[in-house]
Amino acid sequence: MVDKLTPVLSANWGTDNSWKLATYQAAGGYQAVGKALKMTPAAVTDVVKDSGLRGRGGAGFPTGMKWSFVPKDNPNPKYLVVNADESEPGTCKDMPLLLASPHTLVEGMIIASYAINCHTAFVYIRGEVLHVHRRMQQAVAEAYEAGYLGKNILGSGYDLDIVVHAGAGAYICGEETALLDSLEGRRGQPRLRPPFPAVAGLYASPTVINNVESIASVPSILKNGAEWFGSMGTEKSKGYTLYSLSGHVARPGQFEAPLGITLRELLDLAGGVREGHELKFWTPGGSSTPILTAEHLDVPLDYEGMAGAGTMLGTKALQIFDETTSVVRTTLRWTEFYKHESCGKCTPCREGNWWMVQMLRKFEAGQAAVGDVDKLLDVASNIGGKSFCALADGAVACVTSAIRHFRSEFEDGYSTPAWELFPYGRSALFEVPETQGAHA
Amino acid sequence: MSVVTKPEQGAVVVETVTLTIDGIEVTVPKGTLAIRAAETVGIAIPRFCDHPLLDPQGACRQCMVEIPDMGNGRGFPKPQASCTIEVAPGMQIKTQRTSEVAEKAQRGMLELLLINHPLDCPICDKGGECPLQNQAMSNGGGTSRYDGVKRTFPKPVSLSAQILLDRERCVLCARCTRFSEQIAGDPFIALVERGALQQIGRYADQPYDSYFSGNVVQICPVGALTSAAYRFTSRPFDLVSTSVTCEHCASGCQLRADHRHGVVRRRLAGEAPQVNEEWNCDKGRFAFVSGRGDDRLSTPLVREDGELRPASWPEAIDAAVAGLTAAGNSSGVLTGGRLTMEDAYGYAKFARAILGTNNIDFRARPIGVGEAAFLAQQVAGRTLAQAVTYTDLENAGQVVLVGFEPEEESPIIFLRLRKAVRKKGLSVTALAAFLSNGNAKLKAKLVATVPGSEADAVAGLKLAAGDVILVGERAALAPGALTAVVAAAAKAGARFAWVPRRAGERGAIEAGCLPTLLPGARPVADVAARVDVASHWGSETLPPLEGLDAPAMFAAVTAGELEALVIAGVELSDFADANAAREAVAAAEFVVSLESRFSEVTELADVVFPVALIEERSGTFLNWEHRIGRVNTVVKQVNAPMTDLRVLAALADAMGTPLGVRTTGQARAELAELGTWDQPIKAEAASRTRARAAKKSKANDGEVVKLATWRMLLDGGRGQDGEVALAATAKPSVARISPALASTLGVGDGEVITITSEAGWYSLAASITEGMTEGTVWVPMNSPGTPIGELGVVHGDDVALSLGGAE
């Protein structure tokens, strides 16, 4: 079973002081930079294009193609912005990566910046994870000292500065244009497109925004070649990626494997569902991706496989829920998150999540009225696809998919509280006295 | 008169796009938004955040449409906000009229907007004219499915003394914040917090003091923003609306005055795309209650044994006629800058045909030596077609401001310049003592100019064809500045426009209220012009000599050379030397005053006639562009006083020579019949304007510096009386000096300094201003407590500065 794993990004995580420059270099780190700086920027972009690397932040847009959209004739400076505002419920890949091996990202940023002719690159890190922010700052400082950043990198004549920026705790700032507003010192709310960031992004200049994992994958591609990368994964979803298993699973954690692996295989690697329990439902890529059930255990976890199952690969954050879990309560918790994180800019997201939370609380308490399931679906249909950005689409995805798979459990909410049907203490991973595990 | 014709405008080819909306083929200019394209064929898509004059926001999501074909055969998978989608050739758009998807999206959005909206329409100011209410009726569901808890907030929040916010009504469309940032340039309100708690907020240490704040009340699509002045005073359906032209400045805003029970309750910006678009300033919006104080004159007054007492109209007319007849042509007429053109014409004719004098001047303000000649040669008789317009400003490459502060002195010019700066790359150059906040918002380049040396600064300008120079009223005080402007414009092929501050000044020139000009720009000095007017009027002759201007009249009265004055509601402290004006009016043998409120002149007059307020009369204002703006009677009272014109006609009748006009319509018709003089004006007719003797400052009063001064939009002007909340948003009075001058004086920012002239002094807080021209102090000209006329000095004069307050 272990042969399913392809540790590249996570290869050095177990080494002592893996986050230090010396450790990273000892394992062959920063060799890709030297190689890239001897190529033309266009050739670097071509390698990434040829590798088939697609955005690991969830949308799966081809990374090399994104780089090639940067207009060459625009006189403004070009910027690379790395989105490290990882905040989605369940999603937990970028933070461990940055904690364990920040230099992988630094090296990737140097190569990507060189490819798009950028001389100032930014990392926007979720503000709550202070330890990651500090580690990234230290890594950047080390890289400056070693001559990988600053003027005339490795004697190539190429200059690059990296700015490590901490967000202030808003999920919406993971949306790329809201991130840019926040980075500029404004309140993070999504921008109207067009203009797209590739044309007028940060400070109204051409900007490439990539996920941490996408950029961190670049050094290995440069080092080993596009063909090597393409040899992993499936036809349209190439390469390796980080799968994050959490919840009712024996050994939760990061599993780096080729795209196209199935949940069944991953569960085998993780020791299976919590002992004595069975899989009830799961998310393929965080709470914004429609949930799946045990019938989807063998669907390939790649962009196409998940789209075929009516969901999305997302951030490959696989949250596993066993049969003790109330899907109503889970949906309520997620919706409460979206209500709290809605930026407030547009009506459907702001008002709709406010309303859905109130409806779901009634379902949870067994106080919903007969017919409220259809009302909830209708309200959700007035929110999804109508909002300014994709936040609301994600917010309704969990509601509509939960009803699609577990409608009768919602209908039970017409008469019976969820905590009676699914005593909450039973789904906890630790002892919870029955008297306490209530509906707080 | 020299006529500068407009530069030929080449035929502009507009690229168009043809698309289909609900099966109807539409052709619109490229770049048009879908929602706007639908309007052209009469399809109204409901909307809240969309506003044609603001940048698209796409926030309310009310205007969703279905687009089955983007023009490339492919459709959008989801419905789209039509306020953010630009049309494309061959695009197919289906609105709520033909698409179930669009209809459901819109109905659903209204339901969502209403879940947290209070059902307080019966007590909401907006109820009855509320876009949310209207669209809930036309595009919403009949009942609500929402049975949850509504979001509430403590209410209201004061954004400023004038603007109040009821947050629970707000639909967060960001029209107000976009207006403040994009249009006015005063981003003192912003969206704060997030999610359902998102709300409009103001800075803790800075209220929303913007000259344009009232507009946000008007464009708010719900009743979230209200004004302290109008809140809870009326319901829209009880109001009667009248369109008027604003009486404050010369911008010429079209307004809507709403009255109920004979009382004006509010004024709104009217729609005038070529003038004020859909905006106005807070002065025009809120300052309309000055006539409601207890200083309103209700009956004529006559002086008996040194005391004024109420008198009947016949008695007062007889008394005025006796005094004026005795004085004959030894009279002078001061009309001020606030009359309608028709009333001004009444005075112009009364002076010449009845009193027999050319002593008439509308300029109740500091005047310059060459000003009358400039006005006669460069301003009088121009038509809108020949003049610089708002549109010309918008399309100019560069606009130069000479002795003119747009935001303070003509706020709609300011808005239009700002629009052009934002959208069309206009560059603005300001000749001033410092870069004011208003000009900074225009990204203006400052040519630091010592007051009085504007002529040199103009000569040094880099101008190109198509540039426009805007000349303010105080440019005339700088020797040679006006001729320098004319010369510089001619040399470069640029154009210029004179922008007076008061609404009635431009019309007063046309009406003949200058000592050198008869109605229709006819020079007094030209015998043919005099004969022309005399024959129209049926007069035997008209006085041949050019008359005295206002300061000359005061000097003549004080010297005993002029006996009587007819004064039409002017403030003596507005003149360059308030004390000289006061002395003269007190010394005059006989003074007749026509005014609506008790004033300093009332106290010195022999006969006083009460006249109608602006809201009680009709007429015409000519704005700075020479555009006609109609004033319509707003409130019709059975006991309304007479207009100036009516009183003058009654006086003329009693003096034995009918004025020939007594109604506004007659005056307008006669003025139109006279037309404009089409003969060239002889260069520089001998001007009788004398150089002014300023109240010089002496070095022992402190550091002698040049005075720069202009009026703030909101100041001590009497037209703003009674509107407390408006006054509270005015800028504080400060004296601006450069850092170097501050260190010479040893004064710190905020410390008190004293400005001294021969006639007196003012003490006020110093504001140390970077970039301020050296050797110069700026003070507001007429802010509460600092009417500069009382010091007898004008822009460009010497004053002395000293540290600390004077005793």
C-alpha cells in the first residue's frame, strides 16, 4: 500500500530541522533555481505548461497558462502573489507544508517570479497561524542571506524581493481579488472582474496569484522535468498532490499521492475509518465542495473524477464522517461558518447565510415546519449562482448536497431534534459525558 | 464685444454594438452596460446599487438577467448582474420579462433584501418614493417566507450634524460610499464590519463633513440616510414639487423644491445632465429657510422723527417718491448680485428712465479697476452657444483656475472638473496662495501666487489650444490679471470664462446693472446705443455720462455730491470697505431699501419696502455659462409681498413716468425684444472707476504680509441663516501661513494670531500650511466673525500679522 505514496513536497518533513536552509539544501534544495535562471523566462513557463501542473487551490486552472497571461507590453511592474490564506473548514495542507519546508515555497517563488518577470513577490499568510508566519519570515531572511533573494541572484543579474504579509482573519481574503484588496491595505472584499488580476491586479498591475502548493510544486518540476511530473497522476490531472484526511479516520494527516487516487485507497493508507464505525459521508476538498457518500469510495480523486460525481476536487481536504454524525448538525456548523465569513458585499451571501443558519437551527432542534426542506432548497437556489464571488456557491453546496444524499434526515427535523437521533457525544473522538454532549 | 466662437467640433464617430434584449434588437454605443441598453428600449430591470453616474458595483444582485448567448454562441451558465456586464455584438439578453431564470433570481433577491429590512414604511421618510418599496411591489413576492429574527441596530447614527443613518434600513448598496469617494472626493464614510453586520461607518475622529453630503440622502434607495433638516417632516405624497434654479451661486443648478401647506420642506437636486447632472451642493439643498426668521419684514416702514415705523403701502410709496423726486438724478442704485434678471432689469430701467442716472452697480463686493471694461468687452452679450460650458470643461485638456476656488465658489464646476480629472485625464492648474483641499481633490498643480501678482503668473502659464481659463471674481483685484488672461488665451488659442460667485451677477450684467452698460450689453458711452434703448423705452433721452460704481457712489454720497440711494437687499459688510459703505448710507440725504429681511441698511433707510422671497417669485438666473435657468414660484400665498419689479413700477407710476413693466413676464419680454447690441464696443471707454485707497497696515502692527482671501461655501452669508445642521458642517475658520512665516512669528499650529489693518483686527487660529506662498496669509472672507470688509482690505492688500490675540 505504501507504494501509492509519492512524497515530493513532504519528502523532507521528517528530517530534523527540515525548515532550515541547510537541511533543505542538503536534500538538493535550490538546485532548481540555478537551473531555471540559466533558462529564458519563457522556457521556464513552457516547462511548467508542459508538466500539466494545475492550480492546487481548488479551481485547477493550468498554472503555466496563468503565467503566460501576463501581458508583456504592460509598462507596470509584474507581481507574483502566493495565496497562503488557507482557511476553509477541513483544509490543512499549506500550513503544514510551510511549517515543515518553507524553502520549497521560497524556491518556487523565485522560479515563478523569474518566469513572469516579477521583481517583488508576496506571500499572503492567514494571520491566525503566527507560527507559520514566523517560520516563513525566517526562511525568507535565510534566503536573502544566502543570496537566493535580493540583487543579482546567483550572479544571474536577476533581482527579487519577497514580502511576507499576514492577513487579519477573514476567509474571504482567500478569494484572490479580496486578497489583493487586503494586501493593498484595504478591507478585503472581492473586486469586480474584468479587469482580471493578470491585467490589473495588485496596485493595478499585472499579477499572478497562485496557491502555495502550486508554486511549491514548481522546483521539483524544474529539477526533474515535465515528463517526470506528467508520469504521475491521470491524463488531465497530472502529478502528485497533498491529500489531507481528517475526522473519523484512524490515522489522520497529509498523504502525498498521485492525482486520481481513490478515497478507498487513501483510507487504507490511513488505517481506515474509526474503528467499529463505518463511513457515512465525506468532503472531497473542504466544506465548499458538495459532500459524497460511501458509494463514491472508488471515484478517482482528480479534477475530472470529482466533477463527474457532481462535486469538486477543491483543496483535497477529505473530511471523514462516520454513521454517528448528524448531517443536519454538520451542515449547520458549516453554514454558521459561511455566515460568519460572508464579507457582506452582496445580498445573497450576506442575507442568505443569515437566513439558512436560522432555518438549519430549527431543523437541528426538531422545530422545522413540514415543507421546510423544500423552502431551504429554494432559498439555497436563490443564493447559489447569484452571488458576487464563489463564497456563496460554496456555502450552498454543503446544504444542497446534504439534502440530496440525506433528505430524510432533514425531514426528521420536522419532529425530532438531531441530538436525540445522533447523540453528539458519540461522534466525538474523546469521552464526552452524555449529559454534556448536547446542542450548545 | 469680441466674440470667440467655439472651436469646430469634429464629427465624433461612436462605435456601436447591436444585440437583442427580450427579442428586441438594440443598438447602443460600445461599452454600454446591459442594464443601460435595456433602458433604451424601455425595459426596466430592477436595481439598487446601480447608478448611472457611479462606477458599477454589482453588490445588490437585484438586476440579474439570463444571457443565453454572449455573442459567441455560448451562454453564461449562471444569471448575470446586468449592471456589470458590457454588451457585446450579437449578445442575447433575457430579462425578467422573458426569462423564468431571471424572474426567479430577481424575486429571490428581493425576498433576501427584505428579510432584514424593517417593515417601518409607514413612518419612514422614503415611504412613497422608495425604490425598495416600489420594486418589492413590482418584482417581489406578495408575502414573506421569512419567520426568523431580523437584524436590528441602535438608531440613528449621526454621520455628520446633518446626515443621519438608520442602519437596519440599509441594503448596503454602497451608493453613498461610492458617491463620497468617486464624485465628491470626500471618502469619510465607508462600509465597515462584515457579513450581515456590514454597515456604513464614519471615522471616529472625522464626521462626514462634505459639501455634497445631501446627495447621499437623495440617492439612497431606501430610507437609511436622512437629513436632520427634513427627517420626519413630511411624506413624499403630500408634497408639491416645483422646479427652480438655485439662488446661491452661479453654477445654475436645477433643483426641485417640495412644499406642503405653503412651506418649502426640502430641496432636491434636479436632473440637468448638461449642468448639475443629478447632484447639488449642501448649501443649495439645505439653505432655504433664511426667510423664516423673526427678522422678516412684513410691512413697509418709513422714518419719522428719526425712528422707523410701520406704514401702509400708499404712505410708504408717497414718502419714497417725495425723497427720490427731490434727489432727481443725484441718485445711485445698488442692486447686489442676487436678483433675478427680470428684477435687475427693473432697477436698470428705473435708474435710467425714472431717476435719470447711470449710477447703478450690482457688485456688492470688492471690485477691480479694469473689471467693468472686462465685463463689457468679454462677458456681456455672450450667448450659451459662444460661451464655455460644463461640457467644454469636461473635454478640455487643461483648466486653469485664476482667482477661483471651484469647491468653495462654484461647487458644481468642482464636481464636473473632478469627473473630468477622474475619467478623462483633465489636468487642472491653480493660481493661488496655497493648494486648497478642494483643488487637491482635483489633483491640481499649484502655481504658488502672491495675491495681487496673478497677472505675472498668467503670463507664465503654458497653455495649449483647447485649454480653458476660469476667472473668478477676485481676479479683477489683481492689477492686469484680466487683460493678461485675455491676452494669454488669445495667444494660445485657449478660451476663458468668468465665473461670478452669486447667482444674479451674470444676469445683472445683461439687465444693465453696471454704470457703463445699458441692457443688452449696450455701452452707455455709445450714443447710438443710448438712442436705441431710449427708443425702445419711449424715453426722450437717457443720461449720457457713464455712472459711478459702488465705491464711487459711497465716496460721492459721503462728500455730499450724491443725495439718494436705492438699495436692493445688500449687506454693507460685503463691500471692500464696510465702514465707508456704512458711513455713506448713513450720510445719504435719502435712502430707499427694498429687502425681505431686516438688515443694516434697514436701520439706515428712510423708506423700506418688504419684497418677496425667492420661493415666492418667478424669474431667470443666468449661470456662469450664460445658460438660462428658470425660477418658478414655489409657494403662492394670498398675502405674498410684491417683487422688486412691482415696487419699482409703483414708484415709477407715482413719480409720473410709468416703468412700462410690472410683471416678470413683461420684463423678460422687453429684455428679449431689446436683444443684444451687435455693434463693437469701443476699446476701453474712459473708466470712472477710481483706484481704491486700501486701509494700509503699518509695520508696527506686526509682520506685513499680503492677504489672500475668498469665501467658503458655508460661511456667514445671510442666505444660510436658520439652517443649524448645515452650519455645523462648515469648515472652521483658520488663518493659513507658511511654516517659514510661522517660525518668523514664533507661532505654532493652532495658536492664535492677529491680522491687523488700519480699520481693525481679527484674531484666529493659525494653520501652518505646507506649500503656502511665502509672505502671505489666507483667511476666510466672510466666515462667522471674520467679514473681511470690516477691515477695509481686499485680496492682495497688505495686512500685519502678530502673535497672540489682540485686546
